[in-house]
Amino acid sequence: MAPPTTESPPSLRREARDLLLVAGGAIPGALLRWQLEDLGKGLVGGHAGLIESDLVANLLGTFLLGVIAGLPAPRPRLMLLAGIGFCGSLTTFSSWMLQISLALRRGRPDKALAVVLISLLAGLVAVGVGLVVGRRLGHRRLRR
Amino acid sequence: MAAPASNDALFVALGAVPGAWLRFRVVNHFEPMLPRKHWGTFGVNLIACFAIGLLVSLQTSCGLAADRTLLLLGTGFLGSFSTFSTWITELHDTIQRRQRREAVLLCGGSVLGGLLAVAAGLALGSS
């Protein structure tokens, strides 16, 4: 602990706050993704479930990030906590790619291509819808 | 069984925090240097793809580690380090700005590069 007379420089304090905000969002985000993966496994079974569950987490996070990005007034703290922390950790690129790669190795290029295309198109739609919702939410709040 | 399940959650959370921090710092670090900020996210995702390929192949070839290592490093760390939402949002942004070349490069480069990176990781780990 620093003695109370020497104040830590504001940049350092701000950096610590930023990291705490990111971590505070990252933990629930990763836990939710992990739970969604388990849920998918239980429902569909095996790798098919994994693929689909990553899709659920990815689309949910993409929609939410769209909402945050769509808010008219920039909210740096909300972006750190919910955007970079929560949505960033809820969604994943590496597991998604791993599943596509494993589908290719199992000789299922059709499945791999379907996962790529569905994720891409649905992701772009999710962002678009999220941006619209965010803008509307922001306007409603501004009017009040 | 409540105890092992909660332990598993701890492993995921312990991996997720440094993963998210590193992504945040790396993307911020490269933002002023790269002409367009989405290439920072692109780099992070490709590194994570290589690492997850390596991790999975090491696990299967050497029996390196139990499920918990995968939870900590795979689901927690690499899952949080890499991101789908930011990538798609940036891709959406390039499309809206009608930067067609940039959008094709970002989309195709990420998917093909990601597959190559996973394959390279898998090959290195099983060699």
C-alpha cells in the first residue's frame, strides 16, 4: 500500500480501473460461454453441439456489442466492462476456428463451410440489429 | 457434485482475466501504429488460433494435461483472448463504409488465416 501522502499518478490509477472493468466483464462472459458450450453438448451431443453452442455465445455477444456501439453518447466505462470485457470474452474466434478445422479434418467440408457462412451472415445481422437497438435506447434515454 | 463444478468455473475465470487483459492491451498498443485498427484484432485472433491448435494437439499426442488445463488455457485464456464480436463489428463497419477491399481482406484473411494457424498449431504439436 502506498503511503497516503504520495498520490499515485492519475494515469496509473486509471489504468488499474480500466483493467478492473475489463476483468469484471471478462469473468461472467467466459463463464457464460463455457456454460453454453456444456448446454450445447447435452442437447445435441459431441462436436455438433460444440459448434452450435459457440454460435449461440458468439451471436449473443455480437448483438450486445452492437447495442453498446450503437448508443449515441460514447460510454467509455460501459465499453470497457460490457464491450471489451463481457462481449469480448463471451465470444471466441479460436474455438470457432478449431471446430471448423476439426470438421474439415473429419472430411466434412460441407459442415465446415456451413458453420463459416451461417456464423458470418448471422453475425453481421446481429451487429446490424444491435446497432439499431442501441441507437433507439439512447434516443429514448436522451428524451427523458 | 457442487465442489468440482465450482472448481472448474474457477479455472475458466482464472484464464479469462489475463486473456481479456492481453487482448485489450495488444489491440490498444497496435491501434496508433496500424492504419486501421481492425488489424490488431486480426492479429490477436490468429495468434489464438495457432495456440489452440498447439494446445489441442499437445493434449492428444503427449497426454499433456487433463481437462482442467484445457479449461484454463483453452476455454478461459484463449477463448477470452480471441474475439468474434469485435471482429464482426469491425467487418460490419468496413462494409458500411464501402471499403470493399478492406472488408474482403479482413473476412477472408481471418477465416483462411485462422484455419492455417490452427493447422500449423496442430502440426507443430503432433510432430
